[in-house]
Amino acid sequence: MSNWSLSNIFKGDKVIWMVFFFLCMISIIEVYSASSSLSYKGGNYWSPILKHGGTLFLGAFMMIVVMNIKCRYFKLATPILLMFSFITLVWVWIAGETTNGANRWITFIGIQFQPSEIGKGALMLAISQILSAMQTDKGADKKAFQYILIVSAFIITPIIFENLSTAMLISFTVILMMFVGRVPLKQIGKLLGVIALIAVLALSLVMLVGKNNPQVSTKQNLTEQTIQETEKKEGLVDKLFHRADTWKARIYKFFDNTYVAPKDFDLDKDAQVGHANIAIASSNVVGKGPGNSTERDFLSQAFSDFIYAIIIEEIGIEGAALVALLYIVLLFRTGKIANKCENSFPAFLAMGISFLLVTQALFNMAVAVGLAPVTGQPLPLISKGGTSTIINCIYIGALLSISRFAKQRSEENESKKTDQQ
């Protein structure tokens, strides 16, 4: 009976299961190690990891629930999730809870979450349905492009002003989905041209509106009185681009190639970048060993945005390469699952989910090693988090559900071929 129960739980693609298991194990070890500052502040060394373990357990439970839902039923949830996402995204934009100068959180029926995490999944569901419904022998119908742009605008636009990096990653995923969904390349090319033009105009506006003092990148560095006085003077443009100072400062820092000697580096001004570089440099290739990080005590968000730097410091380049490899395996394995799908909807949905997870993971790694500007993107399934961890587990559950569906269909086709022979 116990064997039957285990086999009944661990359904779906075994490789996806193994990737999920290894990412969770790495997460528990590294979050436990990187949470020393939280433990010190809270006075309870076990509290952060117990909370994170509880979040992973809840996420795993939700993953198993979603895994047992046939993927065709996902379509029914699409309009509900789209409407919920749009309402909550507008809500968080207008009256969200501020963290580090950005409104990204809201509390609903006692639960605090980031609407953008739900919005990403809802958008992938919608685009997958559009591409699936409008496929022809020559590719996607030209009207599919318009529908995708419309639904994407409702989700991405409210995100842009509070979480630019998330909006950019979602936009990149949408373009990848168009390419996979065989949207005419001419339309994609025009879209890329328009995006490039908008990016130039937006960058110009940020450089114009943003303050020239890169040291003050967020309102968290100002006094409460100064914040109130500033908000009274803010106009419409200032309210829309209230994070322009942060964006401008990050652009300056990223493109500033001036050599700074270690003794002249200002750790008070660029603490995250500085301590991340120290963590990587002090790994000595092989790492210091799990739990032996020293920079975790100085690196802000060591358990979240910069956990990859702590991974390099503790388990070396080999461990960091293994983490990157797990995400690449997830992407290629999802592609194999998508190829097994007879229906196009689950295939497109699987690819959309994998694009979301892998692009965010690679971007987080690029930030940690200094290849991209500093942003607030966590490492999927590894960084400490609430909403993102649970939603990412649900994404994995959807992949497992699709893998089950695809496997059953392929076995049915093989049995039919055998009977015909």
C-alpha cells in the first residue's frame, strides 16, 4: 500500500522531479547559511530556516495538487487569473505596501503577496491559448500577434513603474513565446524595433527625470519628513517615475568602467556589489564549504537576490555551475516534454513556464557576478521568499501535469500503432 501511495504522489517526468528536489535541497542549505543576519536580529537561529522550510513544504503541497489537475482544465482558470492579476496589479500600483522604495506587495484576506508573480503565470496561460487556438499550417494567424499584445499590455504595463526588471523579463518571455508559437517573423521584427525605440525614449526620460546624485537611490535613505515634503511636490511624471533615481543610479554604476582600487572602494555606497565580489573572489574556485560564508553577515539580501554569490563562496565554481546546469536541464527537458504533446496548448504552456523560470534564474546569476545591473530578482526555487517560492512550485506542478498528459498520449499512440501492425 505504501509503495502504491508513493507512486501515486510522484507522478510526471522523473527528471523534472530530480531538478526540483536538488534545487530545494540547495535552497534549504544555502538559505540556512545565508540567514545569519536574520537570525541575529530575531534572536532565534532556527526561525528563518523553519519559515523557509514551511514555505517550501506548502509549495510542494500546491505542486502536487496542480500536478494532479489535467492540463486542459488550466484553460478554465485563465480568465479568472487574468482579471485577478489586473485588479491586484493596479491595486499594488496605487496603494501597495512599500519595500525598498517600491510598491510590490499587497495584503489580501491576511495573505501578503506580489501580484506580479501571479500575473506572469496568467499571461503565459493566455498566450498559450491564443497561440494554440490560432495555429495554421503556415504558423500562427497574423491576428494572434495583436491579441498577444493586448493581453500583455494589461499585465505588463502596471508592473513597469514599480518593477522594471520583472516587466522586462516578462516581455522577453512573451517574445520567446511568439517565436516558438510561429508568429510571423516580420511582426516580431517590427515589435523589436518599436521596443528599441521605446527603450531609448524611456532611458532618455529616466536620465532626465532622475536625480543626479546616484548615492541617494531610494527613499529609504531619506528621513520621513523629507519624504513627505518630496511627495507633496511630486507631479504626475514624478509619481510615475518615482524610481527614476534608482534606475539612473544603477545605470551609472553598471556602465562606469573606472578602475577603483580595493582600498578606495566605498562599501557603504555599493555594499551589495562590493560584498558580492568579495564573496566570489574569496571562494578560491573550490569554495569554503557549506555554512562557512563570511560575506553573508555583510551582504544585504544574501538569502534572496544575492544568494548565488553565497553559493559560489561556499561551494565554489563547480557548485555554481551545477546550479546553472539544473536550470538548463529543466529548459531542455521541458522542450522534450513539449515535443510529446499532441495538442499545442500544453506544449506552449510548458515552454512559457520554463522560459519564465530559466530567464529569471540566468538574470539573477548575471546580477550576482556583475554581468547585469542590480535588480530585485530572486533565484527561482532557491532564494528565500514567500509568494515567489509557492508560485514557482505551482509552475513545476503544471510542468509535471503536462508531462503526465504528454506521456499518456504518446503511450496511447504507440499502442494504437502496435495494434494496427
